[in-house]
Amino acid sequence: MQTALQYAAHHFDRFVDELIELLRIPSISTDPAYAGEVRRCAMAVADHLRMAGFEIVEVMDTGGHPIVYAERIEDPALPTVLVYGHYDVQPPDPLELWTSPPFEPTIRNGRLFARGSSDDKGQMFLHIKMAEAYLQGSGRLPVNLKFLIEGEEESGSKNLRPFIETHRDLLRADAVMISDTSMFAPGIPSITYGLRGLAYVQVELTGPSRDLHSGMFGGAIENPINVLARLIAGLHDARHRVTIPGFYDAVRPLTADERATFAALPFDEAAWKAAVRVAATRTEAGYSALEGISARPTLDVNGIWGGYQGEGAKTVLPARAGAKISMRLVPDQSPADVVQMLHAYFMAHVPPTMTLTFKDLHGGKPVLVDTTQPAMQAAARALHDTYGKQPFFTREGGSIPVVADFKELLGIDTVLMGFGLDDDAIHSPDESFGLDRYRQGILASIRFAHYFSA
Amino acid sequence: MQTALQYAAHHFDRFVDELIELLRIPSISTDPAYAGEVRRCAMAVADHLRMAGFEIVEVMDTGGHPIVYAERIEDPALPTVLVYGHYDVQPPDPLELWTSPPFEPTIRNGRLFARGSSDDKGQMFLHIKMAEAYLQGSGRLPVNLKFLIEGEEESGSKNLRPFIETHRDLLRADAVMISDTSMFAPGIPSITYGLRGLAYVQVELTGPSRDLHSGMFGGAIENPINVLARLIAGLHDARHRVTIPGFYDAVRPLTADERATFAALPFDEAAWKAAVRVAATRTEAGYSALEGISARPTLDVNGIWGGYQGEGAKTVLPARAGAKISMRLVPDQSPADVVQMLHAYFMAHVPPTMTLTFKDLHGGKPVLVDTTQPAMQAAARALHDTYGKQPFFTREGGSIPVVADFKELLGIDTVLMGFGLDDDAIHSPDESFGLDRYRQGILASIRFAHYFSA
């Protein structure tokens, strides 16, 4: 490990130059016009893996953008780490808000500004540099390594799950390592051990067969918007808990330790509220805001429509109204089960004046990784050594579907060791990644491999 | 009166031909391309008034389409009737659904098919023919007559209220006569003595300063759509009554007589439900469907919006949500007062996480005409003589703003003696007016003038 750490320190300036070259490639996966650039970027990643010392490197077709795969089995007796990342990036619009062009990487105040610098080229690349530091520094890895770097993360990862399904043997490993999340705060290293799942449905209520005149029919024909509002309102109680029967049944309670960790996190609620300009938070009774956004299930209406939305006053009693409703889930809630429960709620409460259309649009399972397992402890130790302080184990409110896929299809837990920061402006103009975090990430990755092999 | 009735019977075929000529003019007031035709129609109406025997006839500019005014003061001691009507029509689209072209009037099965035949050229014209029957038949009118025929009813009557305001002396009268409503059912004559008023507002709730990721923020940031749904749901109780404090305070209760009349009306609720394809009606507890749509106040959401309304699943926690909310009012509710009450309700219930925008878009006062006054009794007697049965006094759920304007600005009550039928298809393809009703309308108008003069 010491040799690898020294190698990384010695060659860090070159590592920065190589990342800058990778960031010059506009690998925008959502825009078909950039398909050639996406492929060029896959080739560049493959070249970097070869230069790092991998002999087995493949750019594999998926039907969409290619997946870069590499592996080196140092010794079947050693544990195997599967590194996942993505080399594609978000579109850079609006271009006029960038201080320097998105694909002309520029260093200012210790930060590297470019589209993809933090999400995810920079964070993915630091693991390739870890491998190089070992292989070029000492000629061998402390663990077996596999790399799975996809090119469709920013466009929905349509081909990833099928790829994993058809390559179960190839991808067999003891742990997945992903750096595509954020640290809790600057200088506060953290490992994400929980992610919420998602259930997303669309409902529509139909009353009369056509839009009616509210003067001639109002008072005896029930209004789909009013009914929909009533049904939505009934989904929460006064304590801001979801009322759907059975909704909380499968929720694993927060342990005292977990709650203590949440309480200890340096969460600046005032600054957080100010950032989105709300006067007050609103959390399920008995839980903090931080617990509410990461460790408790929620129900939100994501969209609603019905009747006349234009200028002025149109006196319509509409024929229909609809809404998109999503629920963030925590272990051990099942997306299919909660959709079933929500459907039952609607069926029980839709009045005889209305017909209901109910569509299950999208779902993803929640994830909770045992923090005591070797890979998690190795990552914690690596971060501790790198930052001089114990990292926090944190939970995130969003979903990373691939983490649930790895668990479901391969049975492998994921270590989410992120080096991003909230102000990296990912998906926005002036995305950047701190060079200090790039360096710390490489060193932490080197240490992780070492500790995990022990 | 007998002379006039005989004159009308004798010249009825010519009266039909003249109406057909008037219906050939495409006086579509909403479409600026037809402004010339609208003016030509005003001129034609003025010519018909002159041919009927009026010496004072004016086509008066309004800033929009002209108003046709005529008057004949037979004797200052006689009562004065102000006939209101409109010569403009709705656009005829979709043209392909007309059996015969909208501006080529065609008689089929005793009905005259053309745009405007029922709404309102045919119903307006029958009063001109009444005047002609008196003036050409016997040389004098039994009452003083004023005609106010506007050309902007189908496009909002923007210039009508200012016109009335600036011509108060000119328009002075003892009663207003309007034929622009429907009979209760075929062969069931009726006089509308009540119209609901309207209060129409737009509300918007703003939570966070921008749309947020529902995974990262859901659970601690209150969702404007969910709050709006809760506030809307709270506007009704389980008995389908409006909960706004004070809402019913000014409502004049239905009398036992009125309720008996409602119960006696030949209302086919099953057919009515089938026409709009609803399985059940939903009325304020304690009231019939017919009472609900005409004699009780209501609250309906006319439109709602917020968040993502497109295809698929977007996990947004929206920054804002809005709705258009209207209330149909009955005497003696005041639009300004109920808007005030609704505003107070929102102010009291909007949580500290949200800011409220509240806009008063539109209002109109409810109308209830004393059925015992001479003009109403004269109309009832005229209908009785014409149809051989007692007419019903009915209330309508919609608003006719000009009726409230006449009351407010001139202090005059309106007699709504309509000869339309629900299946006249006004505002739709194949609009028609029964020639029998055209004839009955002329005779009833002649009798009304006679009885009112007595």
C-alpha cells in the first residue's frame, strides 16, 4: 500500500492532466448527435484501463452506448471488488451560464471546472488511478478488480440491468464500489449505507362524459377535481403520516444508534431551508428533517391536472382530473406491495360518481447495507486514514437503481464512497470537482483495496 | 289584442321568411373577420324595427359591435317594456357536423335549422313581430316599447354594462323582457325567476423557490400540491355542504311553495344522468338534484395544476400549485362577501411553509325576481293562454349578467320568458328552433303586452 500511495502522490499532476483529457470528450448520452463522442469516450476509458495495467479490457456493445469492462484476477483466494461508474455526462445547457466552456476543463481556486468533473468521470477515474498506482507501483493488486463503466447513466441506464442479468458470472464479486455520491459536508467523509426506493403511479378520475357548464350542472354532478383533492388529502393525517393501511408495516424502525448518528451529523437546517427558501420544514411527527428526507418513507404528488388551466375564468365542471403520485420507500417496503395498498385505498374511496384509472409507472427497491461487513469497514478505515477523522454512515433520500440491481441480481452489497459535494453543481452550469477531493479519493481507494484484502 | 293576434296568424309565413333572411347573416361576434357581417346584421335588425313601425331606431356604436336601439312611447301613462336580445351568434364550428350549412337556414320536421335560430335571433325577433302585429294591425301599442339588441353577447358583452350606465335615462322602463332561455320541457311553459350568481377566484400556493428532487427533499419540504388538495378537500364536509364560515348566512331559504314547485316539475333525473353519463348525482344533503343545480349555492374547482403533467415519471417536488375555484351563488349572497370569506379560509389554513396568491377573477350577483309583480303575472297569463296550461316558475343554475345589471343600474326586474328547448343544440352543430315555438312566442309576446298594460 505504501508504494501505491507514494506512486499516486508522485504522479498526481499527470493524473490531473489525464482526467482533463477525458473531460474534453462531450460524451452526452441523451443526445443521439453525440453518439460518436460517447463511443470515443468509452475507448478512452478502455485505453486508460490498459495503461493502468489491465490485460482484459473490453468495450462491449449493449444496443445503446457501450459498457467498458475490465478485470484482473490477482488470486482467486483474494476478495473481488466490482467498481461501477459511468463515463457519460449530462447535457451542458444552458451554455451561456458557464464561466468557462463545459468541455474545456479549467482549474480555478483548486477546482476543476468541466461537465462530468464530479458526475462521474472524476469520481470513476480515481479508481482507475488506484489500480494504476498498485500495478505500476508494485506490479500487483491487493484484491481482484473488475470494472463496469457504463455510458447510459444520464439517460436512464436502459441496457444496464439486462447486461447484468446476462453477465452474472462475469460480474461475480464480493463487494461493489461506487463513487457517485456526495460527502455529507466539506471535510466530513461519509459512506451512504441506505437509499430510498420508489413507487410511482398515475391516477385519473372520470366523472361526466364531457366537460359541463358549472352553472347548469354544479350542485348535482360531482366534480372530479374536488374528489381527487379529497382523496389526496386523505393520504396524510394531521401528524403528516401516510394513512394508507399497511403502509408502515414493513418499515424497519430506525435503531437508537442510527438516530444518534443522525443527531450527531453536522446538519445546518437553517442553511438548508434558506437554500430552497422555505420558512419551515414539515416532517412526519417524531422525526427530524434529516431523518425525514433520508430514512422515512414519504408520499408526494408530483403533478396534478384537471379542467381549465388557461388565463381568466372558464366556468367548466371538468370531466376528469389526474395526478402523479410517488412514494419514497425504506427497507423493507416493497414497491409492488405499496402500489397495491395505494390502489386498494383508491378503490375503497372513489365514490360511485367516478371511475378510476390507476397506472403503475415505475418502481425501485430501497437499499440498506449492513455497515459492519468487511467492505464497509474497510471503506470506513480508508476514509478515516485519509481525512484524519471517522466517517459518518449516512442514508440518502433518492434512489440509485443499480445498487438494488446488484443486490437483487448478483447478491452483492454496494459501498457508496462518494467524494462529491453539494456545491459541485452536477447537472448544472459550472460543474466542478475539487482537486483535493480527487487526490483524497485516489488515496482512499488505494487504502480501501488494501484493508479489504486483509 | 285580437287584431294583433289575427295579424300575426295571417302573416306568420312571411315572419318565417324574414327570420330566415336574418339567419343568413353570419354575425359571429368573436371573430374579427366577421365584423362587417355583424354590422350588416345590426342594420338588418334596425330595418325590421322600422318596417314594424318604429320611428326612432338607431344603430349605436359601442367601441365594439353596435347596439340597435328603438323606442316608441305610445303614452307616458302606459307602462314601458324594455326588450333585450342579441343578434350576434356563436361560431358554427365544427362545420362538418352540420346536416345543412349553418348559414343556409333549412326547415326539417317543423324545425328551422341555422346558427342563431334559437340563440337568440329567433327568440329576439319574435318580439319585433309582436310590435309589428300591433302597429301594422291596429296602429298602436298597448305599452311603450324600447328595444336594446346587442351584438356582443356571445363574446362577453364587454360594452353592454358601460352602455347601460351611460344611457340610464334612455333605458328607463318598468320591466325588462328577455327571451333567451329555455322552457322547462317540450310543451311545459316556464318563466325563470331565479338565476345564480358567480364568484370566481384563482389561488396559487408557493412552497420552495424551485422545483426540487422528491427523493432528496421529500419528507421535510411540504408539497404545494398536497397542501392545495388538503385546502380544497376542506371546503366541503361529508354532507357536501360548503364549509367556509359564513357561506350560507345570506342564503334566502327555499320556501315551502318553491320546494313544492321543484317537486312538481316533470324532471326526468334518469334521463338527465344518462345524458352526461354519470352513475349517480351528488347533491348537498337535504336537497333534490334539481334544487342543487338551480336554487342552492355551490363550490366547484374549475381547474387545477402543479408539477409534472407530461408522460411518464418525473420525481419532482413542485415549487407551486394552483387552482381556479368558482362558487355559484343564490340570493342574497354577495360575490364580494363570499370571495372575502374564501380568502379568509385560505389565510387561516395555509401553513407557514407556503405563501398564497389569491386573485378575484370574476363575479356576478344572483337574481331572484318577485313572481307576484305585474310583469311576471302578465307573462304567466300570456303563457297560460298560449299553451292552455299554467307555466312553472323556475330557477336556473347559470348566470345572465345583464339581468343583474338591469336590476343594479336601472332598478328594473327582468321577465325571462324563454321559448328554447334543451335539444335546440345552441352553441353546437345543427342548432334549431321549432316553428311552433316561434309562433307561440309571438302570440305570447302579444298577450304579454296586452296584459301588462292593463
